[in-house]
Amino acid sequence: MTLKALGLGIGLLMPPFCILTAAADDNLVTILAPADGATLEAKRASKLEFEVKPVVKADHVHLYVDGDEAAMSHTLKGKFTLGPLKPGAHKVCVRPVSKGHAPIGAESCITVTAQ
């Protein structure tokens, strides 16, 4: 007998907050500044502002620059010091994680150019 035959849909087995689509994940983490595509001064530190929506069950966030972890914050809204960066394009991501440092699936990434 299937779950559907029993009248149990998947939505009934999981609380609504567990059902997130890829499109919904896009707005759970926001990099407020700098803007995607921004040009930053090379070899000088910049501020990166971020916000994680409270619906995300995260313990803290990690900052990644070009795929490498660069910093960690135990606040879900705040600032990171970004850089100084070498000249060129860089991918910068903010990922909320669990207490065990496992990504929860939501992230926000931008590309910046240091000159």
C-alpha cells in the first residue's frame, strides 16, 4: 500500500518549514554590500555586510573567498572584513551552517574584482 493510498501526502509527513525550493533558498541569505560585480581596491580591506533570514535554522555563518573559508561569524546579520584581495576577480560566498559546521543548503555568492 502506498502513502498516497493511505491519504498521506509528502507534505503531511514533513512540517512546512522543511519544504524549501531552490528558488526560496535564493532569498534566505543576502549579501547587502558590496554589490555583485563591484570593483574593490586591491590590497585594501573592504566590509562585506550580510543577513540570514530568521527562518533559516543556522547556528552561524562561514565566509568563503574563491572556495576557501576566510572567516566565521556567530551572528546571522553583520559584517565581515573582506581582504585585502589580490588583483583580479574573486567569488565571495556566505553560507549558513549548523553547529557541526555542515552547510544547511542556503548561500549567497557575489563576484567582485580587485584592482
